[in-house]
Amino acid sequence: MAKNDLNGKVVLVAGGAKNLGGLLSRDFAAKGAKVAIHYNSEGTRSDAEKTLADIQAAGGTAFLFQADLTKVENIGQLFTDTKARFGGIDIAINTVGMVLKKPFLETTEAEYDQMFAINSKVAYFFIQEAGKHLNDNGKINTIVTSLLAAYTGLYSTYAGAKAPVEHFTRMASKEFGNRGISVTAVAPGPMDTPFFYGQEAPEAVAYHKSASALGGLTNIKDIAPLVEFLVTDGWWITGQTIFANGGYTTR
């Protein structure tokens, strides 16, 4: 599926209202794809509506779907509603995530359960539903984190809950490959979005900015083209987690 083949394709973006997800939703629509934009809650509705309005103003086609994806039946409904509206799905991208920065000894069971539900459970069943519903030769991508290659404390539940997605990606790519479906994950460094700043003190922000070899935080505009490549011309890359962080961490 080359980039010039996006016209008329159907792209589903979980967490597609704002930040990286919003940019991906707008980019795909601008290239002629029909976009299903998932958002989680009423708190994100205004961002979702703004993204939809931007797409429609530019002549694109999209619709909104609001749901808590930690309830697995909602993931299935997202895929079935998208197929009912657009006739099929070619690309499924999951940008959903939640970060918690907290010492190991202070983390509660409720926080653990919430972090694994959002970062791991959603990712697993999103890939599962994509495997059920995507057209042959479809593409699946999940956003994880460069902390998977870090030696650090304080992010045990965030990095810990994202870590299984590497294995989900490998296993799914092996199982879905006979249908031409590639499955990848992208691990950005700390991104310059509100998602990052809510957990970090000013001195931590300064450290993260200095930690990358190329300098500064990860810009979503540097991640979106990589995701777009992996689900188009880069389809031959499968089962892989790609670290894109300016040299923040590496393996």
C-alpha cells in the first residue's frame, strides 16, 4: 500500500482527537482517507469536534466515536461501527495511553489496575479486533514508549504496562501475516504535549530535554510521518518496535 493509495482507504485512530492522534487523523484525511476518530470521554469531546471540523473544512471525511476502550465490548463496537459506516477498515492505529510517575513503594493496586487496563489491555484487544475486522493487506500500529529501553525508576506501571505490547506486536504479526497484515509499534521519546507535562516537575522537564542526543523533546510532527510510513510504503516492516526519540534511549 503506497502513500498514493490512501485515497478512499479507511483509517481508524484510537485516541484520534488530539496530540499525536489528532495530527494523524488530520494527515490521513488530507491524503484522501476516510477516518474514524475515537476519543475517550466528555473531557476530550471539544478536541474531537475540532479535529473533525478541521477535516471536514478541508473537504475530508470522518466521524467521531466516543467510548472507554478498557471495556472490551466498546473496542469491538468501534470496529463494527466503522465498517458499517465505511464498508471496511484498512489501517488501525492505537495512540491510547496513560502515564503515571510514582515511586514503586507508593503505587496502589487501583493505580496498577488502571495503568494496565489502559496501556496493556486496550492494546491487546485493539490488535485482536483489528485482526478480526481489517481488510486483507491491512496495517496495525500501536504507540508505546521509549522508556522500554530506559534504566530508570518511577515509571514502573507505565513502562511495565507498555512492555507487553512489543510481544503482542510480534505475535500478531506472525499470526496475521498470511493475510498480508503488518503489525508494528512506535516508541517515541517524551513528546512535547500536555500528556507529558502533567506528570513532570520543571527540573525533570529540563532533564528530559537534555537527554536526547539530538536535543529537546520529541515533536509529534516527527512521529506522525513514521507512523504513516509504516502503514503505507513501510508495510514490509512487521513485528517490530521502532524507537524514534532523537537518541533519548536506544537498544
